[in-house]
Amino acid sequence: SGAPVARKLICHPETRVIMISGTDGAAKDVALENGADAFLVKPFTKVHLYESVKNQLQ
């Protein structure tokens, strides 16, 4: 689980966190509650990844 890492990164607001999982639902909720800025569910396209990264860099 990446939730512990996301929690540690909260103290570095300049660091954006995009969590990736093979499941959605509860995993997404946990990731976002623990500081993730975005969440992608596998499989995802290069376009979805690009858009997610682009949104976080704005």
C-alpha cells in the first residue's frame, strides 16, 4: 500500500502524489484520504496518465 508514503509526503505540499491501483472504490478513498492528489486505476492509457500528471503540474 502506498498510503503510508502518501501520509509522509503531506508535509511536502510541493510534492504531488498520483496513486495507481488495480482496484477502485475503497482503495481510491483510502489513497485520497491519506494525501494522494490523484488516483488512477489499472489498466489506464498513456493519455490518462499524461492528463493526470499535467493536472498535477498546473
